[in-house]
Amino acid sequence: MKKKLTLFLFFLTFLAQNILASSSHVDIVEVAPGIFVHQGKHFDVDESYQGDIGNIGFIIGKNSVAVIDTGGTLAIGKSLKASIREKTSLPIKYVINTHVHLDHIYGNAAFNDKNTKFIGHSKLPEAMQLRKKFYEELNLKYLNIPVEKTIQIPPSILIETNKSMILDLGERKIKISAYSTAHTNNDITIEDLSTGTFWAGDLLFIERTPVVDGDINGFIDILDQFMSLNIKLVIPGHGTPTKNWEAAFKKHKNYFVVLRDGIRGAIEEDLGLQEAIETVAQSEAGKWELFDVQNARNINQIYPQLEWE
């Protein structure tokens, strides 16, 4: 009996240690040499959300590291930082946020260090401040995170709309580009010039239904621009990184064209918003995860805008 109890206690200790170890870092995949991605889960914010639905990761140069998005909570940010430290001891010189949404920015606090610079779109600081209270309420409601632990770290290096910046991580240059209003009014992308890897942020969704929180026409225009890129691999804001990036951008764009044209048709036919939600873009339903909830939100966002075209 004593031997069985000893074995049982050993098993519990072993299990606890492994749980702690697994929670200390997020799982990452090296998708190209020196480029590591943690793929977020396809949950909605109000269903099983733990701050871990967006893709986050990092690029390792010869002299330093750049982090691309940090997750939705301080805990996810700390886990990402632990994963970085498993790969390299080089200084984390930059944290780059692709846009304002909470699942991409609230891990920033884990990297708050005098030697780390935060980079984003020139409109990101204002957008963060405008959403601050709302995001604090969401994290308190769904994650039970106290307001004082939902910490915003805005960028200090700003990139103006339609401008780009080149950073050198040490024999590794990355290009950061800022865009006009599309997914949001503060979207940027990051291109690793040595491997042809393109971090699209939420300017590309794969598997998960794309979201518009800005301007659908501007979003479609930018997706068209991306078709002329000279790249090898795309990392979306949500979903699986892909080398078949042209097809991914086309699929994303096609949904938006169907959505936009459907809303325009509903307005012309004098259908109300609720009728539009029930009918528009339903041909796309089987092609995307979380379609019902995200498509309805998109229509809520876009319908009032297109009424004034």
C-alpha cells in the first residue's frame, strides 16, 4: 500500500511539473530559417478565449530579435518571451504590433524594457487609447483579469500611412509597411527580406472568417496590391502559414467581394440590417470557421457605411 501511495504521489508530482512546464511557454514552429510562429486557436473572444487566438512570433537576426505581436494577455506575452529565451539569448530589440486588436497587443507588457523599442502604425497609439476601457472590460469579463493587469504599451516608433521602414537585426533586414484603412485604420505588415516571409497581420485570414473593422473597399484594394508581392511564405494574423499565398489572398478577397456586393444588393432591395445578416454571403458559410458570428459582425460594420456610398 505504501509503495502504491509513493508511486501515486510521484505521478502527481511528475504531472504537476509537466503542467507547469507546458504553461511556461507557447508552442512555436520554425516556418522559415530564424522565423518562429505560434498559431492562435480559432475561438471567439466570448467563447473559450484565453488571449491566445492570434498568430504571434519572432524573427532572430545575428545581433537581435524582433517580436511580431504578443498575444492578448500579459501571461501569453510572458509565455512567448520564455519561448524566445529557449531559442536565443540575443537582446529583444523590437516589438512590432500589426494593429490595435486586443489579441495582438496585450502581451506587450512582458517585453517592457528600456532596451526594447515598440513599433506600430502612426495611428496605433490613438486607437489603443480609444479602445482601452472597452478592452479592459472584456478582459475582466471573460478572463477575470483585473484592470490594472490589462497593460497597454503603445509604440514609440511610428510609421506613417503608405510609408515603410527597414530595420536590421544583424545580417537580417526586415521591412515594415503601414497602410491606409483596411482591417483597421492602423494596419502594418512585416517582410523578412532574406527569406521572403511576409507577416500579413490581420490583412490576411486563413481558415477563420475574415473581419472588417475599418473599410471593406480599402481592404479589397490592399489584397489586390498583395498579389504582386515577390514573396515565398505568408504568415496570416489568424490561421496556418502558407506558401500557397496567392490562393489565400484570392479566397479572402472573394469573400469580401461577395459580402460587399451582397450588402449593396440588400440596400438596393430595401432589406433591413437584420434581413441582410440572415441572407448576405451565405454561399461562403461552408468555407470558413466561426462564419455565423463573424459574418454577422461584418455586416453590422459595413451595412451603415455602404448606405452612404
